[in-house]
Amino acid sequence: MKSKRRFLFLQGVCSPFFSCLAKALVDCGHEVRKINYTVGDRFYWTLGNSTPYRSSLGDLHSFYLEQMAHHEITDIVLFGDCRPIHRPAIDVAKSKNVRVHVYEEGYFRPFWVTLEAGGVNGQSSLPRNAQYYLDKGCSTLDYDNGTPFRSAFWKRVAYDIGYNFWAGLNRFFHAGVPGHVPYSPLQEYLAYAKKTIVDITSKKNKSDLTELYCEMETGASIFYLFPLQLATDSQITHHSPFSSIEDAAAKIIRSFASYAPPDAKLLIKSHPLDPGMIDYRSKILQIAQALGVCSRVVYINGGNLPRLITFSRATVTINSTVGASSLLHGKPTKVLGSAIYDIPGLTYQGTLDSFWYTDETPNMQLFKSFRNVVINETQVNGGFYCKTGIELAVRNSLNRLID
């Protein structure tokens, strides 16, 4: 057996994934401990050996120093490397040569999750050099989409509610720990419920999508796709030059209005998990009206993403994983933030203003090598929110964690 390791688990996803993963490590002969920052963390951790954190963010550095030294920690495991509670832990771990394992949603979804050493997304150590992937791709396995599984959306919602049901008790048990989103779970659930009801019952939304598909597939208009991201996502708050989604939308619409072909349309798609706290439709309409392109900017909720990409001329994104899907479809893609796939030969490297007339498509051999290398080095086949997905992710994580 490989040498015994001592893992310290920090905050994970709103599901039993971390608890299942820790049990598998214990079964392999390793030690695990957990820091709980909320009552929800306690709810999903079933293995004991946990320590509650109740103080303020300012005390985290010394807390982590003491925990890692006292328990002789060799590895820390966490989800989301930009969370305020995690940044001090990563800093301490790196200063003490403690290995850092970061989980995140997959770079190539839906059947992969990210498990990367040191950091993910903008903190990733993956090179932004095309030749690296071309060279390494020659000796890397050719990966398909991984073992598939079904992950019902209601299950993810149920896990999230189970985690946040106890949120009101945090003020008594974890008073010093702020959340990493600016609104309460109840506000989010109410907004999401309202948005879902409107989307389901709106006949206009359905007819708009039908008309849109017809217009795109018949080539009646040229479309550029701009997929929105979640406002609270670290991809926006930490890895982009924008203060908000509205800020990014304003920049893109201004450029589109001034430099895109006059008969082209900009298709702006909402994020499927956006709770509806912000009325993007109204805000985008106001921007478009002020620029005189209201009839050329189309906002939609829902829609089949592969179908939309297929019949769009190109994709502009902040740093969404939709950008990787756009490359897979061979579409010109412009990135405005920091993304692991923003590499010469894959994405458009010129200005946004000049992007609207480009016919520069990605090098598909480079993309194939890039995808295979990234999966080989940072992806785990599995998921966080269903039994089969969790079992796959746990099984496929073990060698990465204890190697």
C-alpha cells in the first residue's frame, strides 16, 4: 500500500460526495478530518473527526496553521478555490508543502468533474501554450465522453435544500463565517421558483424558441451567441475584468452595435441555473435600446445549447465552459476573461471589435489534443449529485489523491 496520508477536508458541494470520498480514503488506510463552517456542512459529514469553525475570516490563517501542524496533515481537499474560507488554507498548505486538491464543476461536462492540484480555472497550472498540448497529446489516451449517468435536476435541488435547511442555525453555531453568495438561500429559492413557473407556463417563451430555431436553421439571419454565466460564479468575480454580468453585456452589445454586420443578431442565452435574482432581460433590453439595436439583440430562457451553437456563426463568452463546447463545434470563439482554453490556435486572439467579421475557426487537431491532455491531467469521470455519479467520481478520484 502507498504511504499513509492524512487528509483535511474543507467545504465541499451540497451533497454527500465529500463524505463518500472520505470513507473510501479511510477504507484504503488513510486518515481523514473535516472542518465544518456551517450547519449544512455538519449535516452531510457522517464520519466524525470534525472540527467546527466559529471565528471570523481574519483568524483562519492561524487556525489552519494549528490544524495542519497538530494533525500532521499531508493533503487538503476542497471545492472552489476562490471561497474566502479556502484562500487562507491554500496559502498555508502551499507554504508547508501540504498538497492541495481542488474540486470544481467539470471543464467538459456533463460526465466529468474537475480535480486539479493547486487550483482551478484562473488558478490552474495548465499551460496556455498550444505546443504543449500538441506534443503531449501524441502520447495521451484518446478520451470519449466518459461513462454516462443520469443526474436528475430535482436531486441536486433536494441536496441543496437539505444543506441550506439549517442555515438559520449558523448564526448560533458559526456566527463568524460569512456565506460566499450575497443573498440568503430562501431568497434564492423563492426567486428560482418564480422564474421556473414563468418559464414553464409562458407560451410566448416556447413560441419564441420555435421561431428562433426556424430563423437560425434556415439561415434567415446571422447569429452570434453570448451565453450568460452566474453572477456569483468565481469565474466572474475572480477571473474576469468585469464587475458584473451587466457590465460584460454592455461591453459586448456596444461592440456588436458598432462593428458587427448590420444584418446580424446577438443571441443572449440565460444560464440554466440562474435563480432570477436579477432581471437580465430588462437590463439587456435597456442597453440595446440605448444603442439602437433592440431589434437585433435576442434574449432567451432555455433552449438546446448544442443546437444553438451549431447554427450560430460564432460565440463570445466571458469564460464559460460553453466556450469549450463552441470550440468542439468548430466555431470561432472569443474569450473576454481568463479561461484554460483561451489559447492561440483555439480562440480568437484579436480584439472584440474585430471578432465580428472573423472566419478564423479553431484548429481541431489542437483542440483534440487539448481536450485529451486536460481530461488526463485534471478531470474525473463522475458527478456530485446522484448516486451513480458520486460512486464513479469517488472511485476515479482515489488514484489522483493518494498517488
